[in-house]
Amino acid sequence: MNKRAESLGAAMKKAGIQNGMTISFHHHLRNGDYVMNMVLDEAAKMGIKDLTVQASSVFDVHQPIIEHIRNGVVTGIETNYMGAKVGKAISEGILDRPVRFRSHGGRPDAIEKGRVKIDIAFVAAPCADASGNANGIYGPSACGSLGYACADAKYAKTTIVVTDYLAEYPLSPASIEETDVDYVVVVDKIGDAAGIVSGTTQITRDPVGLKIAETAARVIEHSGYLADGFSFQTGAGGASLAVTKYLKPIMKRKNVSGSFGLGGITGYMVDMLREGYFKKLMDVQCFDLKAVESLKTNPDHIEVSASRYASPGVISACVDHLDAVILGATQIDTDFNVNVHTDSNGYIMGGSGGHSDTAAGAKLSIIVAPLFRARLPIIVDRALCVSTPGNTVDVLVTQRGIAVNPAREALRKRLTDACLPVYDIGELKEMAEKITGKPDDIELGERIAAEVEYRDGSIIDKIRCVK
Amino acid sequence: MRSMLFIPGNNPGMLLNADVHGADAMILDLEDAVSPDQKDAARILVRNAVRALDYQNGKLVIRINPIGTPFFDDDLQAVVPLSPDYIMPTKVDSAEYIKALSEKLDLLEAECGLENGKISIIPLIETAEGIENAFAIAKADKRVKALFLGAEDYSADLHAVRSKQGDEILYARGRILNAARAAAIDAYDTPFTDVNDEEGLEKDASLAREMGFTGKAAISPRHITAINAAFSPSKAEIQYAKEVLEAIEEGKRLGKGAVSLRGKMIDKPVVDRAKRVIEDMLALGLGGDDE
């Protein structure tokens, strides 16, 4: 059969796009993605209204969606992460229907269990053949793993693969298989390579970030989890990635042979794989070109779907095997509840991503954060939004000390015995407030801007509009 | 003190976190880091930072502008009430400089109700003349607790080209060190200025320690860990020192005049060195048995 459509518009017509549909997107092209904007522009041209955008993430590059919301083309957004630019408009109440936030594991579970029904999935594919076999490792827009698109392609009523690099049939490897693809469209460009992945991910040079990272590595060292078979996940930004810089010499000194590195993968984790610190990398998302190249060439660098990565609804997922994860926070409260959805003023500027999934799965979840940002303390009485519940968070590491969840008394003792600077979280809060003072509570509006669905499907918190 | 970290006096973000990097001392800088049109602002910022943040994790040093500049007296007026552990005068070239400073400190300490002599002095020696007068400077006043070599200005004064391996400052290092030890005070080495060369830093710090310096200054917080490591007794040194002291005890118990260890005579300098290593170990809270 011929799956080729001559244009994006033609593919959308063939897929029977209509008012009120749910259309989905993945975020592997990150801030370089052209596809969501192209599809929404096309829908607007066709006079389509009332669409729900079901996107694994919404980045700043997707700002044109704000105009489509104003014009009624888009009336709903469901996502796992939302950048500050669109987040600001949402927090100001531009959308009547609250945004539905999920996690990277909760989203595929909701799709697979039918709680989320996708009418048309648009799969941006850096490389695809005419039958829709697709991967992210070849072509000018190579992004590496396509893990977040798997559930969409499989469960959507109609799946459209959008590519700018058509390969000969049969494309191998196929992250997305032809069995799930209805139409294939070739466009000039699916994205801007500069925004998709960075050349190399640099470790922070901020001395406070490095101090936090060094302390976090020592927490892992003395946690009791750093032994042969150790598995580890960390993010690409700030202090998180820097933890690997300090963990590496500790693993070497203690002669620890790790099992796997998980998650969004950077060149730094690729180096650790090559140097034998880990035996495998399980990759749901590549952050830089080195990671893309490694996924392409190293059989021990494995692509995993979002569902296998973090879904709570499968028999087992990668996060369930995870020993330690390093996570960030915009706020953490004295019950260890973490906010990664809003800034300290209540504006949406993020989302769980895999935060709550890995915190729940990992044996040791460590939050790294400075004690204050600008004039605002990070530790608060009550987080403006509970993104990750405190009962899944074990340790907070700041530049002036660490706090251990009181539920982890044995861990606290281990860290205290190792002469790490352990405090009660309330003491750390006082330390910060001694310098910054205690800021007034933020006054928020009554309207609900977003609802946060925890990975198990329950609503864990609601985010109100700003005044 | 193994490490002294420079913090620009006009940088609120760095002042806020000055004491989290593990440095044994912080040098809040009113001199070279601050341009002349910002001197007054930096003075106010440093004063407020010290009052509000109450730096607990390390000694407090404040570097002031040189005598003879319009900033010297204002700096002292602002800084003495903060009762820092040390004042670091700059471009110190003679004993008279230190005597003049000490007299001013006598008056200001009295005005502020501080105990006389509470504030110590670490002269920064960074001119050819200063190097030649190092011993006189060290002995100029009882407030002087250490000498500190500033190699950037010094090598410019020499018309030398500053290099990483530092052959051009070898004389100054030796001279400062000898003067300080002759006066029974400490000696601090110049900072290593390439913030991204970790290997170069380690070499430079080891050299300084082997020469006999007490510690080393740093211009980047990222240098502190390596400097602290270089100036801390190693596991092997601690082990050897313990063996030396045990052998001496054993010799005393057996009434032996001469004691040997690992086939070598233990004489007084070896014993003194072992005692210093153990003192350092205790002061730093190192057990010597972990890692």
C-alpha cells in the first residue's frame, strides 16, 4: 500500500482531522522542533477548532500555540513538561480548560490503558522509510532515541510519520515500526539541529553548583547503594550532571562496577559506559550528539520506550531497577514534597518529566538545589505545587548541608557517621531565611490553570492561575 | 590554614556563598578585584555581608588598598569594626609600612572596644623591594602572623615573564619562606591563576608544600579541594609519623640513646617533622585510616 501523502495537509485530511480531536506529539526534537507548529498552522488554515494537544513536552519553540489558543484552534493541552514561555500564558489563564500534566511514565500508561485517547499521532522522525519504519539516529535532524513516541504510534487511531530524511525500505533499526504507521509525509525540515541536541553537554562551572554536586556524590558513596551492579540516573543541567564528575573517581577508588545508566543520556554518561563504569545505557532521550552517535554505534547503548523507562502500569520498568537518581527542584517543602512545575511566583515553567517516576522507583532519590535562588529560599513550608510527593524523596543536598527524610532513619545515620553535614530540613530552611528573610506568601487566583496527575492516575495537585 | 579563597568585595553572589567552598580562610577583597569607582560600594557590601552572614566556616581575612592611596584609611575605618581575624595590607615593601598600619589598628581597636592586638596582619609582599625586606616585615610587629607572596605584581616589578612552572619566582618563594620561618610565622604561596588547569594547580600546590609553605591562596573556589589536599598530610605521611613517634617512645622505654626506623636513624628534625604531621592531622580532624 502507498502510505505517502504529498503534504502535511494532505496527510491530515487523509487521517480525517476534525474539530474536537486529540492530536499528539513527542518532544525528542526539543527546542528545535518544527512539527507541532507546522501541524497547528495547517489545522488553523483548514479551519479546524477545539483541538487537544497531547504532547510529551511543550518547549519555548512552541510559543505559536498561544495564538492558536486565542483563535480557538487549540482548547486543551496535556503534557509532561511546559517551558516558561507557554507556561506564563497558561498561568495567566489563557486556556479555559485546565492543562493536564502527567509524568513521562504516567503518560504512556494513560495511553496504553485507554485513559488518554489519541486520534492522530504526529511522529517527527529524523529518518523514515516510505512505510513508516522510523528512527532518530540518521539524517540532518538526528535526535537519537524516539522513546517518548512509542505509545503514541501504537495506540493512536491514526499515526502520521513526518520526516525530512527518507530512507530505503526496510529501515533498520526501527524505533517506530510500519505496523503502527498509517501515513508518511516528507517535509523540508522537521527541526533546527541547533535546538535539537547540543554538540556537547558542558558540566556547570558555577562553584556553588559544583559544591552541591560534590556533596551529592559523597551522599551516594556513603548511602550503602554504591556497590557492584550500581545503577544511576541524572539530568543534563546544573548540579545534576556535575554529580557524575565527582562520582566517577569514587567508583574508581572503590572499584565499583556499575550496571546501567538510565534516562536522558549525555556524552558524559557515554564516556562512563566506554570506560567501563557502567555495562549498559538505557536511553529514552539523547541530550547531545555524542549520545546520538553512541546510540547508533554501541550495542550496549539501548533505546527504551517511555513505557519501559518509567510506566507504573507495566509489569516492571527500568526505574524499578534504579539505585540512585539525582533530581532538581524549584521548591521543596519541609515534608520533602518537591515542586518542579512552577517558579516561586507560581508561574508554570516546567513539569514532572520523569521526576516523580524515578523518585518513586529509585532506592535513593536525591534532590540537588541551592539553598536560595536570587533572593528566594528554596525550602518552604508548603510547595506551591506538589509535583513529586515527599514520601518518595530521600535526601536534599544544598551547598550548606543536607537533609534526610525522617522516614529514612538508617540512611541518616549512615550519612552522619560518614561526617557529612546532615541537618533537619527545618534547620536548612532557617539558615536560608536568616540570609533572605521569609518571603510573603504568593497570592494566587481562584481559577485552576493546570491539574497535575500523579503517575498512578490520581490528581496530586492543582496549579492556580496567577493574579 | 591550608587555603585562602579570594572573594571580590563587589560581588554579592560570591559573598553570599563565600564560606561554602571548604576554604580554611576567605579573603574578602577591596583591592585589585574592585575598580576605583566602586571602592565605596564594595566597602559597604563587605561590611554588610560580614554582619549579616556571620561567616562561621573559616577564618576571615580582608584585603585592603595600599598605604598612600586615598582608600587606605577609609578601608581601615570600615573594616576594623568587623573584627576580622586578619587584615591583609597590599604592596607591603617595608617594616615602616607595617608599623604605621599597626599604630592605626591600635587606635581603631580602642575606638571599637576591641581587645588590643585582636586583629592580626598578613602582609602581601608583591614588589622587589618588599621581597628584599621580607624578614624585617615579618619582624616589624607582633600582629604579623604570616607572609604572603603575590607573584603577579612581583614578576611585573622584576620585568619577568610570568610562567606556569614559576622559575621566575623561585627566589621570591625561597626568600619569603625563609624570612617567615626565621621569624617563626607562617608563609602563604601565590595563587595559581589558570582556573581550568587542574593538573597544573596540583603540581604548583605540591611544589609550594614541599618547599615548606603553610598554605596557598586561590582565586577560584574550584581550586580549594586540590589545595586542601596538597597541604594536608597524606595517609603515608601520617603512618610514617606515627611509626616515628612510636619508635621514639619504644626507645625511651628501653633506655636507648639512638633509635632507628626502616634502617634509618631517627634524629631530632625527623621527630619534629613527625610531631608537626600529627598536629596537622589532629587540627584537620583526619583519622588517616579511611580512604
